[in-house]
Amino acid sequence: AEEILIRSEKMSVAGQLAAGVVHEIRNPLTSLKGFIDLLQAGLDRKEEYFNIMIEEIDKIEKVSTELLYISRPLTHDHVYQWLMKMIEDVIVLLNTQAVKKNIKLVLDCPEDVVVYADRSQMKQVFINLIKNAIEAMTESGEILIKVEKQGDFCLISVIDEGPGIPINLIHQVKEPFFTTKKEGTGLGLMITTRIIENHNGLFKIKPNNDKGTTFEIKLPHYDPAKLTQE
Ligand code: ADP
Ligand code: MG
């Protein structure tokens, strides 16, 4: 019975996804059609219409790219590697975006934490979480990425100083296509959840009472002697 339950749950996720995709792509398509009608009617303001049309096409492109990522079977290109190095790489990638908003990305990580991970997938996780944190913060401040060893696991926390997630939305934010952003796809946290599961880890949102949001990841960590030679 348990197996059937799990399977039907998976089906509903697929169904949910399909419905979401249709919605996300149909809306911009409808709007594109409308603008083509207007252009055919020979009205002016062409410039303005073209700009909106490009925005709509961008939206379709963005959703398609993320969906492609989800629909691909997750690979298992796992290697033993330094966690600190990987997070540092992501910080370099996102730093310009942070600096623009006067946000400081701070990493507090022991040097000797080794994880067994698919590099591009795990980087995607940190990109998703740090990007969300940057987007959530309107004013200057700090985003702290903190890593602590806890026995066989390491606890990675991404802590921002944004407005936080309302308690009643905590369960919704991980659902596909849930977004509160104009330019959002609502797929980032869903992809993150899937990747962490593919790494035998745990991913959760820590409800904060006061300001800010904390995302927590628990991953097994290993003896540096296992480090994959490159
Ligand atoms: P997207 O970023 O495209 O909206 P995500 O799946 O990454 O999709 O996030 C879903 C929603 O969760 C966001 O639209 C936002 O409402 C909320 N959220 C995610 N991260 C944070 C954060 N650090 N602070 C506040 N809200 C957040
Ligand atoms: Mg996001």
C-alpha cells in the first residue's frame, strides 16, 4: 500500500507540473497573439509592442529551459570534493549581483569538509538559494553561508536578512510554479529539493520568527582521504 501511495504522489507531481507548464506558456502565447493582431491592424506604437513581445518570449524561454532541466533524469556524476571550494566558486559567480545591491556574501566554512556530489547539480543548489536571498533583500545587508560539522553530516545554512517567508507559505514555496516575483518561474526550490534528495541529503526551510529566512541543507561528509584525484 505504501508503494502505491508513493507512486500516486509522484503522478500528481507530474500532473501538477504539466498543468503548470501549460499555464506558464499559454499566457505569454495568448498575449503574443494579441499583439500580432494589433500589429496587423496597423496601429502605431510598434516599438512598445515589440518590447512586450520580446519579454513574453523571454518568459517562455526561461520556463522551457528550467523544465528541460527538471525533465532530464538526474545524472550521478558524483565525486568527492571540497565543499568550501564549491561554495566559493558560486560566490564568485553571484558577487557582482550582490555588490550591485550592496549585499555582502559571507562564507563561514571549515576547510576540511568533503562531500560526495555532482558538481554542477550542487552548484545549482547554491546558485538557487543565494540568488533567492539576494532577490529577497531590498536593502544592503549580509547573506551568511554557514557550514558546521554534525557527526557524519554537515549542516549548511543560507541565512539572509530579507523579509522572511510567511509561516502560511512555508509549504507552498517548494511547489512548482509558486512565485511571488514578476520575473520568477517558481521552479528554483523544487529543483533544489530534487537535487538534495539525489544526494541523500535533507533540505528544509527554518521558520524564523523575526526577520530573514534560513534554508538548511544536511549532507553526509567524508574523510578527506577519499578526495577524488583530478
Ligand atoms: P522564484 O525565485 O522563481 O520565484 P523559487 O522556487 O526559487 O522561485 O522560490 C519560490 C518563492 O519562494 C519565491 O517567489 C519567494 O516568494 C519565496 N522565497 C524563496 N526564497 C526566499 C527568501 N530567501 N526570502 C523570502 N522569500 C523567498
Ligand atoms: Mg528562485
